[in-house]
Amino acid sequence: MFRIMRTTSSALLTAALLALALPSFAAAPPRAGIASFAELKTPLPYPYDDLANANKAVAKARAAALRSHKLLLIDLGGNWCGDCRVLAGTLDLPSVKAFVDQHYEVALVDVGRFERNLQIPAHYGFKTRLKGVPTLLVVDPKTDRLLNPNDVFALSDAGSMSPQALADWLARWPK
């Protein structure tokens, strides 16, 4: 009996340690399909419209997220930013795009050089200068609550990550 309990305890401990060591995803991450950003189509996209009304874009995406039972993904950035353009190119990869389309409604917000549309991040608690772009806000559209308050700047250095790491990051919040 003692041997069985010790074996069961060991198995449970091993399973717990493996669970801690492996990344946890709420949804199965998409396969990026490329190993390097050098494989992205060029020129990289210029995703942000500096003339768009950011308040309307976010409100429209939130309403769509409510209707479709998806999360709201607010992408804050600028076309001058290489990391923002790498992220946009990665989001255009077929499998990543399909995953994003299935789980998120996206609002692209041009923050210029940190002087434009700052009311959007301020609404979610970021009242000081953003630490970098792209800044991604994952929002529950029902409660308008930020789901990733400690992880909004994780992709601000997207170019130093791998395409798969970006895809994995996106899989952390959808259920």
C-alpha cells in the first residue's frame, strides 16, 4: 500500500512539474508556418491609419466582439515601427490570420510617435507614456476589462522573437 501511494505521489509530482515547465495555452496556438521573419512577404504591411478615428474603431471592434463572442484585441502602434510591421506581417500569415479571425476582433490604433490616440491605452489604465510599440491590449468585450495588464508590452520587441513565439502569445487568452 505504501509503495502504491509513493508511486502515485511521484507521478502526481512529475505531472505537476511538467505542467509548470510547459507553456500553458488557453487555445491551441496556430503554427506560424515560417521559421524566420525573413520569410515574410515584403514589403511588410503599414497597418495603421493615422487618419482613422481610434475611438470609433475600438467601439466598432468591441461591438463586433460582443456579437461574435470573441475577444477584443487592440493593437497600438505606428507605421514607423519595425516591430509593429513584423507583427502585422506575422498576423497576415494564413494560419495565424485564421486563428486571429476565429478568436479576436482587432482594432488597429495609430499612436504616432506616442502623441496620438493615447486616450485608448489610458482607458485601460496606462496613463503614462507607453513603454513601446506594438502594445497589445486583450480585452473582454463584455466587461471592458483588460485581460493582460502585465503583458501588454510583451511584443514591443517582436523582431527579436520568432514567428511561432508571436503566434503562441496570441493563443494565451482565447478559451
